[in-house]
Amino acid sequence: MPGVLRIAFAGTFAATLEPAVRARLTMPCEVILADEASVAGKLGDVDVLIALAFTKEMAAAAGRLKLVQVPGAGLDRIDRAALGASTALANVYGHEVGIAEYALGAMLALTRQFGRLDAALRRGTWESQWAVGVAPPAPWPELAGKTLGILGYGHIGQALARRARAFDMTVLAIRRTPKPDNDALVRGPEALDDVLARADYVVVTLPLSAETRGLLGARELGRMKRGAVLVNVARAEIVHEDALYQALADRTLAGAALDVWYRYPKTAEPTPPARRPFHELPNVLMTPHVSGWTEGMLEARARLIADNVERVARGVPPLNLIAR
């Protein structure tokens, strides 16, 4: 169809955004839905590819690709070297509010042990000061007055810091290029050990890169307070799997909320999310990478992606353009 922009949505996550993106487009477009494995064969006359991954095979098949639009923030599956000189790369955010709310909720759930208390009360067991004939439990800690360490101080880290300050927490943050901030003491990567040692809660919001892969291993986890809680909403591989499991099993760490994993489903069959049996540990809150899956995120991403499609059609640089 001459004059009609061709858009390919590749992969399950990109496909979930397709109806919302299409509804916001004000220009005629032809839409292709494909999985990541087969999309290369359909890229010959595609103008915009919306996908979490971009490979050399995709680049070789693309004849007129103007934009690779990542439907998320992470670029760890994008082969930037494969991008043609005339192909722009952009990502999207919009997930920071949902993930910040998740992190605080996870901290509360682990600290107050909501899951265990709920399960006990469903059995009729009152694990509280109201129980008859047993000593009351130790009083729960409060978030107020505690120290939160945020590893990665981008969109998510800043949204989390604002909310943590509302809980009267002290916020320490690590950022590759520190800048003064009203909500946190922000320092460079060299302060990692100090932040780990001082924090009662550590939230990982870093992008995955060669520098951050395996950043938290046995030594770093050992630097954390014995009663500390780790929350990972970034990428699993930033934290060494074996070291994390051992620290939780030994109670060197009091607990962890894990929303990102070392294994993801490739079929409809049940998929254990890691090699190590985190599911056997009572001090782990496990969620299937849903911390940012909110109405606000979907709306923000669909709006920006649709805007970028139309900007490409007009010959205007996309929003959130990634420098190469």
C-alpha cells in the first residue's frame, strides 16, 4: 500500500500494546504481528519495528527500517551495532510510578510478614497480641526512620525516593553520574559498599549492562546488614543467583522481593523462574515481572509509541531517542 506506514510488533509484550497504540494513531498504517523468531522474514518493507529485541538477522532483513521502538526502558537485548545509519532507536518509560509503588508495597509486605499472618489467620491461628495463652510476637519494625538504598537513580529510582521520603525514610542512592537531589543523597558507583552497609532496604533499579551484570555477588550481599531486605525490580542478572539464594537461605539477608528472574517462559508449560529453589524459602516474595504492569504504564507507553510512529512519518526525530 503506497504511502502507508508499515509497523511490525514483534514478541508477546509488544503485541499486548498493539491495540492501544493503533487506537491512538491518526494516520493510516499497516500493522504486522509476529514473534521475535519469525519477524525477520517480514521486515523487508517495514518502517517501524516495535520489539524488545533487535538482532543482526533482523537488521540484515530490514530494507527501509526508520525506527526500532523498544516498548520498554531496557536496551539489553538490542544489538546497537546492528542498527543501520538511517535507523533511529528509542525506548519508553511510564513504568516508574507502578514500580515505585510495588517496591514500597513489597518492603511493607516483607517487614510486616503479611503473607504469613494471612495464612495463619485463615487457619484460625492468631499470631498477634490477641492470641490467648501464648506470648505476643515481637513488635514489627516501621519504615519510618529506616534507610533506603537505591541502586540506580533514573526514572524509577527518583519516583521511589519521593515516595520513601513521604514514609520518613532516609534515602541513599547510587548513580553513574551523580547530581544534587532534594529526595536523596546521590553518589557515584564508588559509594556502593557504603550504601549497602548503611541501608535497611536496598532496591535495585539499574539497567543491565556489562558493568552491572553480577554487580551484587557474595561479597556485596555480605556487606548488607543482617536484617536488611533486598528488592529487585531491574534485571535478575544484576544479582548473582547462587549468592542471593545462599544469603536468603542462611538468613544473612532477612528477606527479598524478586520481580525479575533468571528464567522466563518459552512455552505454555510451567516455568520455574530460577535454577535455585527460591520458592522453598519463606523469606522471599516472588512475583512474575509485574511490578510495572499498571494502567498508567500501558497508557503512557501506548501514547508515546503512537506519537513516535507519527513523528517518524513526518520525518521528525522520535522522543526518547537513544544516542549511539
